Amino acid sequence: MKKFAIIIAIFVIFISCFNESVNSKKVLIYTKNGEGYIHENIAASVACLEKICANENIKTDVSDLPDVFTPENLKQYDGIIFSNSNNEGFNTNEQKEAFREFIRSGKGFAAIHSANATERQWPWYWALVGGKFIRHAPYQQFDVVVTDAKHPSTSVLPQRWTIEDECYYSYHLNPDIHILLSADMTTVEDENKDEYPGEVFGERFPLCWCHEFEGGRQWYTALGHNPQFYEDPTFVAHLRGGILWILGINQ
């Protein structure tokens, strides 16, 4: 009986180690902000992302230093998350090229909230993220609606979700993006919305999308201005689904 128990214990340890080696991924959480507005939600967003990743056996590094963007250093990561980055994200063209080659190698990239306002002078980055920030409506309560309920980041959401956030507007939208979540513009109070987004998008404006870009997987959500939102179980589930998708992890 004792020998049998030892065999079982060894088997359990083996399976545990095997699963860890198979399922373990590693991501870089990047938060650099250049000159300009810096969100107060960065610490909350990082803590949330680290917790999500820990629960999924995903290793994490956190940095706001562009020096981490070298070909050699990026080889260790399966995905990169720009969490509320803003303004200039890189200091040199070499750092940009290392990031671009990372994407082209088939890796994953997620961008959260103000990350679509990063590198506003770099068209390749806009195309990767799927759009470029132009402005947002005043912080308020409004409704978002699920456009595609089959994606891991939206399958966990109610069809209509009332939130408090900034309704982000993007332009230079990449026509290749697959829209997952949209703002119900009839619920957004914004004295300038007739000017933009105007009639182009009707009563829906894209807030979350994904696509495959130059070999890599990309996912973006415009939500996440309020630091307290990163403790909301529904929003956390939304982020979790996006992270798992860019890493190709089946739920």
C-alpha cells in the first residue's frame, strides 16, 4: 500500500511538471508614458494583469523602460501588453524595429485603454493596434454592447453592459479589425459627437477588437480609465479573455 502511494505521488508530480512546461507562457507588461498626460490607473492595471496571469500560470515582467526592447530580450516573451501606455513608447528606431520583429515572429500583443494613444506619429503602430486615439467623451455612465459574443474576451460579458468610463474615439481604423464590443452612442452624452464620430458609425462605435497582423495576434480594449474598474469581476474576465486569446491558450 505504501509503495502504491509513492507511485501515485510521483505520478502527480510528473503530471504537474508536465502541465507547467506545456502551458507556461511569459508576457511583458509595458507601461511607458512619454511627455503628456499619465493615467493614475497604471498601478491598478498592472496588479490586475499580474493576478490574471498568475492564475493562468503565465509568467510576467513589468517595465516602463524602452531598453527592454532588444531582439535578444524579447525572445523570452510570448506576448506583450501595453497597459495604459501613452505618448512616446520608444526612444530609438532600433527599439521600434525589435518590437516590430517580435510581432512578425508570430507573437501576441494586447493594448489597454490609452495604449492606442501611444506612438501617435508611427503609422505602423496605429495599424497594429487597429486605430489611433483622437479624443474621448466626458467620463460618464454609458452602455456597451457585445458585437461578437463568441470571442473569449466578450463571451463572459452581458449582451448590454452599463459602465462608467471614458468613451474613446479612434480614427485611422484598420479595416482588417474584427469588432468585438461597441459603445451604444445613444447613451453617450457628448456635445461634439455630431462632428466625430458623426454619422459614419451610426449608433455604434467600436471599443474592443482583435485581428491578426503581420503574423502576430492583436487585441485592444478602450475600457479601463478608472483604477477601481480593475477590481470589477466582469472587466477582469474581459481582460483575461483577451490575454488568453493573444497567447493562443484555449479556455
